[in-house]
Amino acid sequence: MAVTQALILAAGRGVRMGPRGQSIPKGFIEVGGQTLVARSLARLARAGVRDVIIVTGHLADFYEQLPSVAGIAVTTLHNPQFAEKGSFESLHLGLAAMRGPFLLLESDIIYEPRALATVLASDHESVILTSGPTGAGDEVYVWADEAGGAHRFRGMSKQRASHADVPFGELVGISKISAALARELVAHAHQAKPDSDYESAVVRAAGDTAIACLRVDDLLWGEIDDEAMLARVEARLWPRLSEID
């Protein structure tokens, strides 16, 4: 089934960005003269996505005033508890608006077109995209078990020592969520602590629904959580990304 919907989680306060995070949401950080969210929307449109919901919180008016993007309809959904609860609250709100399979993205990432193409080309109903080691700092490691020629998601954590074996890859922040997995995420909502992030909800739901893990070892991508990560993206990643942007 073609995936034409996407959900972008963009409610975070950007505390680690310091003064920059107080003045703009992380999705409005500019790299190469374009905001992260504008570049992501353009990539989604070119990949065939037609409907995008952005769950907002911190400085929501930025997203509410986004310029239109050709070929794609963008709707915002406000999370009024963005300051008290974790990112799973935003995911939970967004799930109610999804119909069928959809892409789930974080708002503070920059990535090459191959990221979306890899996820959308997969025959698996639910997919988590990973990369090889980035050394970027603040990595989320993903573990998977080989099964029938594929890799089934087993867990993820920022603590590499949380599992005895070597991680399968690093979480990119782009996933494909099937209708079945979405139902499991809703069913597990009552178990979530107020500050739960969406990753922990996926870990719980994966016990009941298979999620495939894909890895692109040399994927060009980066997350921007603080000024050091922004500097890394600008110095090391953008020169290469700009050649294919």
C-alpha cells in the first residue's frame, strides 16, 4: 500500500539549544539557507506524500504560519501539554488523525532523499530506519534480531551498554508505521509515564507487532539538539548534502 501520510513530531522546547531554542522551534533552524522543516516537507512531497500533520507545542505559531508547499497539504495539531509531557504525548495525539500506514518523522533532523526512498521502498509494513555509526553525540542505538533474511526490531536506547550485543544501527528519526502498529501504540498509551518519549512507546508496542529494521551504512543525515550538533552538521554534513540537495 502506498504511503501518502506523514506525522512530524515538533512540540519539543529545544532547551538544549539555549537562546536559539527560546526564539525558534528546532524545526526552524536553518542549514544552507533553508529551515529543517521546509526541507523535510519538500522531500516528503517529492516522495509522494500528500498529507502531513505536524504536532506542535513550543512556539506553535511558527508552524501555523508555514508557507504552502506544492503538492502537499500541511495541518498542525497542537499539544497543549508539550511542557509537561514527553514526545509520546505528541505521537498519541497524532495517531488519532492517521488513516492507514504513515511516515513518522522527527522535526530536528536533516537527511538526504535516500532516507525516505529506502523506507518507502520496503515491503515491510512497519520499518525503523537506521544508519551506521555517526559519532554525532546523543545517539539512539537500535538492536535487531535476524529473522528470515530480515532484521526484526528488538529494542533501542541511548545507553549502548543496555544490551550485551552490538547495536544494529543508529536511529535516524524516520519510520513507517502500519495501521496495526498504530493500534498497538494506542493500546500501550496507558502504560506511558508523563515524560515518556515516543521511542519507549515503540519498544513496548514492538512486543506485539513485528517492526523491520533497515540500515543504510553511509546515509547522510544529522540530528540537531544543541549548538555543537548544529556546528557539526554545518561543517561536516552540509558540504556533502548540498551536492545532492
